[in-house]
Amino acid sequence: MNLKNVVLCVFGFGIFASANAQVNILNARTPDEIGKKTEAQIANDNDKPIPYGYTDERDVLWSKTTWEIIDLDERVNFPLYYPIDTNNIGSDRRSLYDVLVRNIQNGNISEIYADSYFTEKRTLDDIQASLVYSDTTDAGIEQYNAEGIVDEQFVRRFEINAGDIQEYRIRGYWYIDKRQGDLRYRLLGLCPVANEARSKAYPDDGIDSKVELFWVWFPAAREALHQAKAFNRQNTSQPISYDHLLNARRFSAVIYQEDNVQGDREVKDYITDNALMQLMESERIKEEIRNIEIDLWNY
């Protein structure tokens, strides 16, 4: 097969993939048919996350665990943040937070934990206290004192939604596979971070209590994240799954912690009150990891 035929094949495959990215948009007779697949299409798609493959521990020549912050104020990270109004948009796209919470609620994601070491498992009821805050008004308190009950109209509920998420924290594992001879990365955990729901009840109090809402064991959530699509600004006909986006590291992140002899202390614990130096330390750690692979091939 000559080069021209190879190019045509690749181009044809790209058109085929694009045509199937927004199902029936060109052939739909009514708007209701857009996005719906036939049973035959579903059977032929084989739409599953790409498996990691098995890596023997004896093949890990070197490794380092890092914790990073994905700041949602950065433009490159917007696909993880938007859309924040998931009730009124005209498509089935969801923000990453909305995808996580919905799948936790319906049981598709069950591996949720209290911290990044995954030692204390959590349930949906356990994390509700962080996600929802209820407050009784003065009229409700008066009713309770008089009657011993409180009507729903006197109870205010404040819930964290996608627009409240400020950042994500991730834990990952860098390692050198001596069989493949290259540096690889495996994402282990994912955590949304926001101010507590209580801060929405009292915005004038200046409450700034940014907390880790919950940690998700990423390998167990891949199937659910693969089914959810993020916006692809380079080609809207081919949305990218959250599983692919995160595994491919298509985001900007800053290292705030690494495994070390001081009990995995954070960068801010030994570089205090200097954001610039903390950022430079993060870059130093990144450069150190990159140089490991470069040094591997130096003779």
C-alpha cells in the first residue's frame, strides 16, 4: 500500500469516526432522533475504556507518587468545569463533578474514600454532610418551640453544584517500565474541592473553608467516566471522554505533594508564605521526573 492509499484510509477512518460521534445528526427526521443509537450500532461500537494491561512489579525500575492540583480557573482546564448549568443545556454533556455525583448516586461509582490514601471508605450518606447544608429560619425555630415540628417552608437547603467546584486534586503514580524502557503515568485518585455548603448559607460571613469533598479510586470509575463526554474545542464532532482526557493528561496541574521521607509533607509545609517559590518547587519536581527518563538512555 503506497503513501497515498494510507492517507486516504486514515482520512476515511477520521470521517467515519466523526460521523458517529454525534449519532444521527445528519439523518434524523426529528430532533428526538439525534443522539440515539440502534441496537446494531451499540453492538458494533464496542465502546469501552482502553484497558491498562498488566504490569509486573518486577518490571517497575523506578517510581514516584505525586499529588497535583488542577485549577479550574485556567482556560485549558475548562472542559472539566463546564457546563455548570446541567439542567438547562440542550445536550447531554455534563461537568466532571456532575458526572461523579450522578454515578455515585446511581451506584456506578462505589469506590469513594475520605482521603488520598484510600484507607477510609465512604458511602453516599457519609459525604452528604459535605455536599448539602440545611438551615432552619427564625420562623421555623419559633414553630419548633411552639409545636415541636418544623414545616419544610422554614428549612433552607444549600447544595454544592458544579459551579462551586474550584479545583480538582489528583494522585498519580509515575514509573519506569523496564520492559518498555519508558516513563509512564497511572492516575490513581480524583477529588473535587470546594467551599463547604455552609458557606452558601452565610455568604456575608466570609467563610472560606475549602475542603476535599471525596476521593474517587480512579481505576474503578473508568467505565462511568468513559461514558461521559467532555467538550473537544478542537473538533466538536468528536467529543472526548473524561476517561481519555484524564488518562492523556490533557490538563494543566501543579504538584503540591510528593512521597518523601518527611511523611509525604506538602510543598507549602517547607516553603511557606511564598507562592512563587512553591510554584518553582513544583516545576523542579516535574523536571526531576522528566530527567529520570532522559538519564535512562544516557550511556
